[in-house]
Amino acid sequence: MGGSGAASFLKVLAKNFDVLAGPVVSLVYPLYASIRAIETKSPVDDQQWLTYWVLYSMITLFELTFAKLIEWLPFWSYTKLIFTCWLVIPYFSGAAYVYEHFVRPYLVTRQKSVNIWYVPRKKDIFSKPDDILTAAEKYIQENGSEAFEKMIHKSRESTSRSSNYTFYNDTYRYDDDY
């Protein structure tokens, strides 16, 4: 029965390092970094984590498809862990590299021929997008600018009596009482 409890614990930890570190490296940290990226205004970190999640999805689909073959590869879990670290660590920009050099060229050449996700936008009878500016222009044409100004004035009066709007900016908070 030789060996201390600490030595046995370290032995189990070393033997199962890939099982323990895999979810942290491939899910926990990317989830945290993705949430932080959403909260910043920089598109660079958004692209890093979006490309990571695209590649993670592709790796997962590969594993699910070839599970019977992968179970015969003894170092697959360690290889996946090292590759995932390369994808995740921003210093290496592995996700951006793989996406830019392998995934994007394949998808962009295919996308020009067939886009299965295309959904045409709904247009009104004048073939203009249905938005607030188009609706305002149409109202002014039908009722005149004075009627439009009266409507805006009534709207501001009723809003100022009924509610208090708060607008947020990342660096400044200001309240507006209409």
C-alpha cells in the first residue's frame, strides 16, 4: 500500500489532465472571454471569439461524426487540448489563422454560387424598406408637416407625464425626461 495521498492525487491528476483541462480551455475561458468581447466596442475580440466558436463547432461535429475512428487514436485528447489552446490563446491568434487560411476560402467560394440562408426583405407597395423614416415621410405627404409636428408635440406631452427614460453609454450615464 505504499505512497501518500498527495502523491496518489497528483498521479490521478496527471493521468486525467486532458479530461480536467479540456472543458476549462475549450469552454469556460472562451465563454468568459466571449462575454467580455460582447461588452467591448472593439470588433477585433468579437472576431476572435466568433471564429473560435465556429472552429469549436466544426471540431465537435468532426468528433461526433468520426467517434469510432477517434477512439482508436491514443493521443487524440492531448492533441485536441494542444490545438484548442493554440486556438484560444489570443497571443497566437490560432482561430483567426485557421479561419482565414482554411475555412473562409472554402466558404466564400461556395457562398458565391448558392446561399441557402437568403431570405428576401419584405417591402411595401412603394418598394421602400418599411422603417420609421419611410412611415414619417408617408404621413407628411398625406397629412402635411403641420399635422406631423402636432403629433410629435402630443407624443412628447404624453411621454413626459407618463415616464422617465434613462439612456446608458459605456462611459456616461444621463437621464432624459421627455
